[in-house]
Amino acid sequence: MEFSVSWLAVPVIAKDSALAALGLMETKQRESLPESAFVGASLPTGWYVVCFDQPSPVALKPESLRTLSMHAKVVACQVEEHAMVSTAACWMDGKEQWFVVHDAEDGLTHLDVMGNPPAAFEEIRSGKLRLQENHADVDHVFDAPLALAESVVGFRHDAAFDDGEEEMFAVLVSGRPA
């Protein structure tokens, strides 16, 4: 299965303002896997994640992330396995703090890094590069931005969601509460 998805996360305390800024609201419908167009979940790590069933939603454009991050830290991740492109970014106070992207067209060991990603990034990068050595048939470095975002938020789009809560994802819909 190839994923073509994205997600963003904010601290749980910023959930309501983030959903309002995104023009989304939770429904009572739940899912055990993020399969609907928009879903959200509170994570045990203290983050609230919003998942999109597309790799480049408007919510992950710089203008949206700038607005969302004015009142809370935002971590965003994009996954396009068809093209082997992955990104992770962090925004705070309306400014991008760091951005990491892997695009296989630029080479299997290539990562573009802007800003100052968390210290965990160096270990993640070196580990993925070691795995990549002598393996031209598998793109291990594709995983570096995803692992970085996971290290910050504690969420991964392709994880096994078995934390005891059967249906942890709330389906989100466009609109504002009445």
C-alpha cells in the first residue's frame, strides 16, 4: 500500500483553536484507522493530530501554517510514497523553525534541511544513511523526515494504532458548530 497523506499536530490545549482555524469540527463518528478525508485524535504524548487523505492540503501551505502557529507550535508532515517525497516541518510564532525534505529524484541519500531541527535529527539522519549504504533498491532516507516528526509528536501515519482505544480517530468535517 502506498500512502499519499499528510498530517499536522498541535498541543492538545490548542486543539479547539486549530480546528476553528482549519474550518473543521469533530463529529461523533470514530475510526480505528485514519481513513476519512479528515480525522483528528488526541495523542498520549499531549499532541492533537489532524490527518488529511492527501499529501498537500491547503492546511499545510505556508500561509495556513503561519496562521496556525501564531498561538501554538505546529508540526507538519507530508508523505507521497508514489513519488518518494517526504517532509517534516515545525512552525512557531508564525515562523518556520525547521523544514526537512527528502525527494528521491534528488538522490536516495539527499535531504534538504532548513533551520534548526531537533537534536534527534542527526541521529535519525546518520542511521538512515547507514541503512542506505549498499542498498540502491530501497529508499531508507525517505523515512528520515517521518521519523523526525514522529520523534517530536509521537505519531506516524503508518503505525499500528493499538493503544487500547479501538477507535481513536474522530472524523472531522468542514464547517463551524452552530
